[in-house]
Amino acid sequence: MPRTLTLSTAALAAVLALVACSPAFNWREVRPEASRLSLLLPCKPDKAQKIVTLGGPPTTLFMLGCEAGGATFAVAVADLGDATKTAPVLAQWQSLTLANMKADPGTSQVLALRLPGAAAEPSPRLVKSQGQRADGTAVSGQAAYFAQGSQVFQAVIYAAQITPEVAETFFTSLKFD
């Protein structure tokens, strides 16, 4: 009996080691263009940019994003040119994100986010919500909203289910140099 238990324990340890080294998440440090932010993404990101209107004249929104382990990870940054506009723009961005994922803002959880180097006002926050993708399937979203100077940021994960370990790795990696 002790020998069987030892073999089972060894087999379990081998399986756990393989799961821990899962190729689905290959974390790497990235830096969005034109910002002092760095963070970890679990895959090689695609880059994009587009001109958007965020509380004033058109500005460039820089984005990095990728998909890994059934989840979408993204970070976006825009410079508003005026730090006094960051609070209303971040509030609008949060509302639009919740509307796009058909989430009920009343059931969304808003938490304080500790992010050294980010502006104290508006305070960094993490929003957790449940909604629907465009095809009607259920989706969980977790998004951080924060500012530094006149720049506004969103870092987000979308997945059918977001594990606490993945979310913690992603959001605790956010830092300013």
C-alpha cells in the first residue's frame, strides 16, 4: 500500500508540474507606446492604434492585446493633453465598456486598485463584471482604469471564466517607471 501511495503522489506531482508550466501563459513584460507603464501579458501582443475622441479633440489611442488560455488581455493608453479631463474620461470609458459587454453596472464590483505612480485623483480602480459577448455567450470582465498626468489607461481581461491567479498576475504587474 505505501508503494502505491508513493507512485500516486509522484504521478500527481508530475501532472501539477506540467500544469504549472502550461504553454497557454507565457508571461512577458511589455510597455505601451508613449507611456511609462509596464505590465505582464501572457502572450506576444498585437499592436494597434486609432484616433478617438475622448473628452475633447481627437487623440491617438495606443493598444496592446493578445489571447491566451481562452482569455483576451489588452491595455490601452491615450494622452488627453490635459490632466483635468482624466476623471470624466475614465468614468465614460468604464460606462462604455460595461455597455459594450451588456453588463449591469449595478451588479459590477468596483474595487480600489493599488498602483504606485498612478494619479491619486481619479483613484485607480478595478471593475469586475459579468456580461455577454456580441454572439450572446457569457463573458466575465475585469478592467483597471487609471491615469498618470494627462494619460488615461485601461487594462482588461475578458474570458468565460477568469481565474484569480491569472487576474492577480496581470493586475499586480501594472507599474510605472
